[in-house]
Amino acid sequence: MRPTLSYIRALISVGPAVNDHWPALRVGLGVTVPVLVLLISGHPELSIYAVFGAFTGMYGRGETHQLRLVHQAQAAAVLLTGVTIGVALSITHIEVWALVAIEASLAGLGSLVADKIQLRPAGPFFGIFALGACASIPTVVGLWTAALICAASAVFSLIVGFAGWFRGRAWDSTARRSREPLSRPWLSKAGVHATRYAVAVAAAGVLGLAFGIGHAYWAMAAAAVPLAGADLPSRVQRGVHRIFGTFAGLGLTAGILLLHPSTTVLVILVMVLQFPTELFMARHYGLALTFFTPVILLMTQLASPIDPISLLTDRGWETLLGAVVGIAVVLLIRDRRPRGFVRQLG
């Protein structure tokens, strides 16, 4: 009984604040300026590419300015790759089954890359989410235009993240981000992790298509969420947070869409809601998703408007399906035990 109560407390408890307002302000500013530029220029429908680029600011939040710059540059490359491939697939009108296969394959490859360079937030989630989202909406601009918007937004986030360095201007030539060595133990562990990503994303995508819910990439993205946890309990916890946080966010989104806001208001809300998303992202993932879900759905409506009821229903079912698949995969595909583990038990 006590372990159950402890797990429930861990599930609902909000971690202590550790100057979270500063990363939240950086990310909020990184989203606001590019999206505002697109709104003023009369192209709010292109905000999705800018927002994915601005997610660069979510990485390296606790590092020094030099290391954060490198970390965010690596993350920007992952995000830009996801957006570029996604837009290219949209332009070619790829079949949804092929999209599932490509996204699952790149999820496994992205996992290896993310583990190698130690991305934080961990895993390839935002890269594969960008790929699926951009591939699933009609593209109204050329490939290079979309990529340029994403890249420009990412560069702005890099500038925002590094701006504080100019206060001290002390450059440490020895500062390096740690990287995992290409050893057999690491490859074995990373290979299992990459397998989880490929299997979970593929299974969620196939089931999403089989059930005919729509927006299968949401199920694939949701399936990837539990895999980023450091251990089995945290992975299951992230999956549960994904479900309840998304449904709370759907309630907030429904309240917004029922008011039939203008395009300008939708853009402003995308900018505003990014701040509380990042404010709670490291403290309580489920609470952060209450604000992040409207960001994604409003961004989707700006890019390719559909019936709000269908939008909310699809998001709910696909998230539930994907999160359950992700949890099942982490329960079925466990980390390999180190050599000698069984002998030590004996």
C-alpha cells in the first residue's frame, strides 16, 4: 500500500521552483518575436514553422551560456531536420502508411543521435513531432521558405539564450558538452532505447490508422513521450502525465475555440501559453501539458483549420492510444541488465 501511495504522491506533486521563470521567459520571447513578425506580415498560417524553430529555446536550460549555445545549436539542427523532412513529405503528398514507416525509422535514428549528444529534454520527441505535424498539413509555401522560417526562428532563440553572456563576457576555451563514447556498452543500451522508439512510434501510427481516428502523428508523438524517462517508474509516470495533462489542455482549448477567436487572438494565445508551458515543464510534465496542448492545437488551426470538435476528439483519442502504446512498450522492452548481474544475485 505504501509504495502505491508514494507513487501517487510522486505523480501529482509539483517540484520546487529553481529559477524556472528565466527559461520560461527565454522560450516565451523566442516564440513571441518570430510569430509576431509573421502576424504583422500577414502570414499567421506559417506560425507552425516558426514555433517549431523556437522550441530550440527549450534545450540547455540549466547550462552555462557557452554550453547552452552548443546544446541549442544541436537541438536546432534536430528541429530543422524534422521540419524540412516533414514539409518535403507534405509537398510530395506521401501516403500515410509511408509516413508512419518513415517517422518510426527516424524516431529510432533520432534516439541514437539524441542519446549520443545528450539532448535535454531527452530523446527525439520534438524532432519527430515536427516531422509528423509538418507532413500532415497542406504546405502553402515552398520547402526552402518553410525551412528558412524555422531556421530564422531557431537562430533568434539561440541569440536569446546566449544574450546573458554579454554581461560578463568571460569565454572558457575548455568548456565542452559531455558526449557518450561509442563503446559497446553504450551502443547496447542506446540500441535498446532506439528500438523502443521505433517500435512504439510504428505501433501507435499503425493503430491510429487502423482505427481511422485521424491525425495519426499525434498518436506517434504521444507514444514517444514515456520513453524519455530515466527509468521505468518515470517512464510510466510521463505516460500518465501525457494522458491527464492533454485532456486538461483539451478542456482549456475547447473553452478558447468555443469563443470563436480571431486569427490575431489565436496567435497571441500561442505566444502567451508558451510561458506557463516552460514554467512547469521541469516541475510537472502533466501540468505543463495543460498549456502546451492549446499551443499545439491553436498552431494547427492556424496552419490548416478544421472543425474544432473533430480536432479535439482526434487529439484526445490519439493521445490516449499513443500514451498507452508507449507505456506498454517500456514495460515489454526493458533495459538490458549489466553483465554479471545474474551471478551477483546468486
